[in-house]
Amino acid sequence: MINIAVFGYGTIGTGVVEVLNTNGESIAKRAGDRINIKYVLDLREFPGDPIMEKLVHDVNIILEDPEVKVVVEVMGGVEPAYTFVKKALLKGKSVVTSNKELVAKHGAELLDNAKERDLNFLFEASVGGGIPIIRPLNQSLTADEIMEITGILNGTTNYILSKMSEEGLGFDTALKNAQNMGYAERNPAADVEGHDSCRKIAILSSLAFGMQVDFEDIYTEGITNITDMDIKYAKALGAKIKLFASSIREKDEKVYAMVAPVMIKANHPLYSVNDVFNGIFVRGNVIGDVMFYGSGAGKLPTASAVVADIVDAAKHLNKNIWTIWSSKKLELTDINQVQHKFFVRISGNAAENKDKVKKLFGEVEEIAVDSLSAEEYGFITPLLSEQEMKGIKESVAEILNVIRVRF
């Protein structure tokens, strides 16, 4: 029997308990021994729940118990999770977590702490919920140099953009629907402003390139400026707008990372990733293109990934699973130098704007939307650097919106 403790009895914590109870027999076969939840740590009480028999309020009870071999941190946030996890590792316990904030901020350090003690710090559920991506990057794709990771990594924003496209909803209505469905928090800022996706691509980038990528260094833009007008233009092009989190190694071996809305067509692998689903596209220099797709969030999908890590930790007691993630910082390319094509909307009709647009951008690809042609002019630019586009936006007050294009 392998004793574990669960830190946090919220959505994911209850899911972990449920998965272990439901599939306990098959999990034991895969782990080589029965997994027993000895403790659950939470400040709250849960009257009537069988978990009360295992509930503790003092983390030290768990930390000082030598029978506990694996700690599962599903509290969320950086503190007190970081303090608890570090103490658990120092006490000789492996750690499994779903906490993207913790991993993005302290992943390299905690991996080092685990290696030094022949323990494990595992975090499959921190990026794609139920989608396996950490383990493939760490094990299955180790023969490749990773050239690109691009993901739809946030189910809330993908749901909103899908509903805006499929049902013609405005942003505010789609967001309210997401909140009513339980897909978005009451305060949705972390999702709709791109911060959640930013932390996730920071983790994936650190693993792909073997060095620390600080999420604070990643250019991040959310979806709050996307309007029904943008959606109409995208439809006229046979395109969709998605929130992409990307990390790309360029020909000069430099890496840039960004989170931003992007317009894509049906030939892109992520075009058909809709609703609350997530998708992660990986390009290796040997294997080529690989796709990972599934439920990126939710109680049971995320709990499934957590339990998979618990099984891995149980199978590797006193043996570290090697993960290449150096604490040395990876210096990202200045995003201002990166080039994209851009979709641009400018107020005023085509006749009024053509000369001005040609002077600013050169030859552009016009987009015809009959219902909007009298009010504004939409087009796609040639390749421009981010710095060039930023300068034009600042100097031309009539620009209504700008979205990067990948086709």
C-alpha cells in the first residue's frame, strides 16, 4: 500500500478522490500497489462527506508522517502551495501538482529539489488538463529538436470565440454564457486577458527548450478587443479567430513566445478545436507535426491527469524521472522584431481609405463584407514587424482593430 495526501479538497481535489475510488482496482494494477489516501488537507469542514475521516487542517501532520510517500497539491495559487510543496520535498515526499502558477514560477527549482533527493515533482495536469503533453515532451519527443509549440490552452476563451463565430454572439453575451455554464470564473480576467495561457506556454517552452522561460517575459494579449465585426470579416475569409499561445524557434535558433488572438484557415491543425476543448500543436525537426487534443479543463479530465502522475510517482519511489528544465534563463527574442501579416480594420469606406492604406502598408489584400463596406475597410497587410505595426497603430487613430494572421 502506498499512502498519499491531497492538499486541497476543491474541484480538482474531489475529482482525484473520485477517480481513485472509482478506478482503484485498475489503478493499483498499473501502480503495482494500492494507492491509499491517508490525509486530505483543507481549512474547511465537509459534514456528511466520508472524507471527514481523513481530513486534517495542519499541514505538519502530513509533513511529519513518514508513511506518506506522495503529496498531491491541488490548492492553486503560488502561496501557500509553494511553501507546502517545498517542505514536502525536503521531507522526502514526491509531489504531484496541477498548479500552473506554481509550476510556471518555481518549476525549475522544485525539479532540482526533487532530483537531489531521488524524488519526483510531476505536473502533467498543469497545462492541458486531461491532455497528455508534459510526458510526451519529456519522454516521447526527446529525439527531436522542438521547433514550435502552439496551443489553444484555455477552454474559456475558446468557448467564447466559438460561440461568437457559430452563433453570432457578442463578446459580453458569450462571456456571460460561459459563466452561467461554469466555464468562466466570476472574475474572468486570468482567462480572457490571456494570463492563464501565458503561464501554460511558459511551462511548455521551458520543457521544450530545456531552460527557464519566465512568463513575465512573454508578450500577452487577450480576447477582450475581439468584436462581432472581426468575426464577420473572418467568416468572409473562411477563417476563424483563436487565442494562440505560441513558442517558436526561428532559423537563427532564437525563440520567441507570445499569447494573442490569431486568424487561421481550415488548413491549420487547430482550426477545428472548438468549444471548451484544447489543442496543442507540436512541430519537431524529425517527427514533423504532432497534435494533442482533448478536454483542457474540468474536474474529472484534470483529475485523470493528476492520478496518472500519482501512478508514475508510485512506480518510481526513490527513483527520479529525469526532466530537462534548467534554472538558467532562456533569453527570448524581442517580440518587436517578429514579423506577421495582420488583419486591420479602419473606419471609413474603401474609397476614402485606399490611398492612405497603400502609403502605410503597400499592397494589401482587401476583404469584402457588404454590410460593413460603407462604414469601414478591412484588409490583410504584407509581412510587417510587430514594431512597425505598433508604430502605425499609434499614428493612425482610425484603426479599429488589428489581429495577427497565420495563412
